[in-house]
Amino acid sequence: MNKIAVCGKGGSGKSVVVRLLAGGLRERGRRVLVVDADESNTGLHRMLGFERPPEPLISLLGGKQKLEEQLEAAVRAGTPEMSVELIHQEMQLADIPPEYMFETENGIRLINIGKILIALEGCACPMGIVSRSFLKQLRLEPDEIAVVDLEAGVEHFGRGVETSIDCVLVVVEPSIDSLEVAEKIHELSAQISIADVWAVLNKITSDDLADRLRDQLEKRDITVIGVIHQNQEIFESCLEGRPIKGDAAAEDVDKVLDFLFP
């Protein structure tokens, strides 16, 4: 299992869970790549300790506007299932230029697909094409793990971003909306033959609350593999834009990783 997608409702804490998983995997000696494929949220790099994000991968192809023009031409030609070659048809991490991939002091790497930054600049479909192509073309070594932070909701399934993913983790917070999004993610994953879809509960304040959410997810045929409890240190780090410490919620994260990598 080398490519893990992290999905969920907006505000459920996807990026936090991505940061925690990356730190836990690094502690276990894995080489970790975090892929920021959320074109809206701009804070993941700060959680990892970077002052700014790396250059967006989409700029390797001439930027969003150029890719949009290519997509429009492909649609007119009747071939909307467009793919692009970023570096090579089969690329390794060593092939990625350093300005497009930053690395923390403890060895966690970060790639940024691209962001919506300007009003009226159009849809995020070009970023979806880059995400799908990058994950398809990326070849990881056995000890390398990619943890992919996807856009909130389910639109990325429509773009086929998950077609090269090994498993999907759905971050679920205590709300009916979050449960419904998890159910839809489970359904869409099955449509593209992803069998390994699990839930991670987040922002949990009591065992009773965790049990109630677990019961609701079991009714939807979704298995809960871990619980991240409400954590004041993480809350304040997110509020102030500070890096999330590597040992935050370590015990909770270890239980998730024990399931994924027994």
C-alpha cells in the first residue's frame, strides 16, 4: 500500500489527519510524500513547518490557463479523458525538481498540485488532470508512501483522481453531513474498484460519541479504523498557523497506522 487518499467533508480535518499520518509514518522509518491536491485550502504547508508552499506542479505544464486551453481542445475533439505527461510517463521522486518538492528537516516531502487564487479564473478541472496524471505516473519504492490531501467533498471522484490510489481514508467529524459525505465516498470508491475504504473519526470528545458515529458508519458498511480525539494543542496550532508538532495525537495515529501496516 503506497498511495493513500484522504477525503471528507469540508472542515472535517483532512489536512490535520494528513499531517498526523505523515509524521507517524516518518517515525516508523517510511519515506513520506505529502501531495497537496486540495485546490482551495492553502494551509497544509504551514502544518508541516514551511513558510511557503513549493511551486505548483501545474506550472510544469505552462500553468492553469494553458492546460485549460488544451482541455477545451480535447473536449472539442471528442477526447475529454485527457492526461498529461509531467516529467516522464513513469517518474520517481528523484525526478522531481527541488523547487516543486520541499522537504522538512525530518524528511517529509511536500508537493503542491495547484490552487485557485484569482476570481473568475475558471474551474479546477486542470488541477484534477494534473493530480490524476501525477498519481498514475508516480512510481514509489516499497518504503515510500504518498499521503494525498484531496479537495473536500466528492468532485475529485468525477475527475478520476482516485484511479491510481491504493486505499481511501474518510475523515469523519461529528455531524450528519460528514456521515453522508462518507457514505457517498464509499459508494463512489466502489464504482472505481477501490475496495479498501475506511473511516477515521476526528474531533472526538468522548467514547460515547465515538461509539455513536461508529454505529452510524457500520450501518453504511464503513469500518472505523481509528479515532483522533479533540486536541487543544492541534486546535491552537491551526488557529495561529503554526506547525503541528510531530507527536501530537501520536497514540491515536499509531492505532490507525497499526491497522494499515500491521
